[in-house]
Amino acid sequence: MNDALQGLLDLLDLEQIEEDIFRGTSDAAPLVPRVFGGQVAAQALVAAGRTVPEDRSAHSLHAYFLRPGDPGAPIVYTVDRIRDGHSFTTRRVVAVQHGQAIFHLSASFQLYEEGLEHQERMPDVPDPLSLPTAEQLLPRYEHLFLGPGVTERMLQARAAVDLRYVDEPPFGSVGRPREPKSQVWFRTNGKLDGIADHPLLHVCLATYVSDMTLLDSVLLAHGRGGWAVGDIVGASLDHAMWFHRPFRVDDWLLYDQESPSASGGRGLAKGRIFTADGRLAVSVIQEGVMRVPREKK
């Protein structure tokens, strides 16, 4: 396990300050002066999960990003125990900074049971080890980025996760609209063991990563390079995930993403996360603000 992954695990290890009240610290997003949305979602799910019996696993979450998070201030997470049923447990979490709610999450947990089984087929894609790492890929596009420090900040932000694009990323095809589909392989940069090897933590880490590239497919449809290039201004609005089958985030996972629509200054993207052996593990949907910057007069 590298230092960056340990740092991410520490970030998700919330401090309990009262019953059903937790506090977390933050890292700044790599390209904007706010907290990375995936971090807030993952921390909120940690808070919810800590109030749920061990025999129940997260099966869905629905969240809204309300205000930009301040990376210089702690975030307080308050958990509301909405329901404790025979099979399902529901929690609501509100993240607060400076006296204001910045994020809201509802999460549902289920006691395992047998049932009907079917799933979509995993796409045919190259083996992840045949694809370039972030360290190999990002410097190729440094001439397109906003400044000389962007590559380093992006590499630092992704140091805990080995994330590999199957095709050219949005910043590699600026000005060339293409099919609004994007695929990445990802896994943590190191194995989770000991107290870190907990099913809830694997789910929370997948939640963290799910916000990294999901809106890429919206950018691709319009030939936009994204935040690193500076031809889009935006932020996540809402985020929903369904956890279908168990998975390990320290094994390779394929994140298959596409955008069915963009309109009204917003873009919609949906994703499917498959295990390397083809099991559909997670479904994701997110909408984000996607605005073209106004030209300076």
C-alpha cells in the first residue's frame, strides 16, 4: 500500500464526536478550490455505515451536492436513523460546513438474501495492464493543460488509485466530438488488508472513484477537454449508485460510462462497474452542471 492510498484511508476514517455525529477532514480537488465530490460522498457513506449492523450491506445511495465544500475546514456528518426494518435499513446523512448543509445523502442497507439473477454483459475491452498508467498518459497532454502544474496536481489526486483509460481521454481529443462513451479500468494502488479490508470500505472507495471520470462522456460528445483544459465550467449536482454484487476495489474493475443527454446547462452520465471476471457490481447515474465559459471581452 502506497502513502497516497493510506492517506485516502485516513481521510475516510471519520472521527466520532457524538452519537450519530462524525467529523472528517478534506483534501482540495486537483483543479478547483473546493472539496472533491467523491470524497464527501464516500465519507457520508462511511458515517451512515457506522450506524448499521454488520450483517447489512449498502445496496444503494442517492445524493445531492448542495454547496461547494471548503477544503480548509472540517466537515460534520449527522446521521438520521430513518428506518431499521427486518431486511432493510435506511439512513439519511447531512454534511455541514460553516453552519450550512453542503451535501445530502440517503443510503439503504440490506440483509443478504437469495433471489432472481440476471445482468448485462460486460463489454469487450483490452486488458488493463496493456494500457498506459496515469504517469505515462498525462504528460502527453501537458501542452493542452491550463498551466505547468496541472499534470502534477492530477497525478497527486490519482496517486491512491491506478486508473487507466481504455480510449483517449477528453483532454486528448479536444475539438473532435465523438461518441459519448468512456471506459476506464481502476483499482487501488495497493491491497487492502487488516482492518482496512472491510466490505463497507470497498464500497466507499468505489463511491470515491465513481465521481472521478463519470462526466467525461458528456465532454466527449462535444469535443471538450474538461477542467484540465479549461473549456468547461461545472460541478456534480446529484449522484446515485446501486451496489448489485460484492466486489473488491483492490482488484481491477471496469467503469463503463456513457452520456444519454445534455441540455439546459446540465449533462447526464450513467456508468456500470464490472469485476474483471464479468460480474456487474455497481450501476451509477450522475447529473452535473456543464457550462461553456464566456469569452472575455
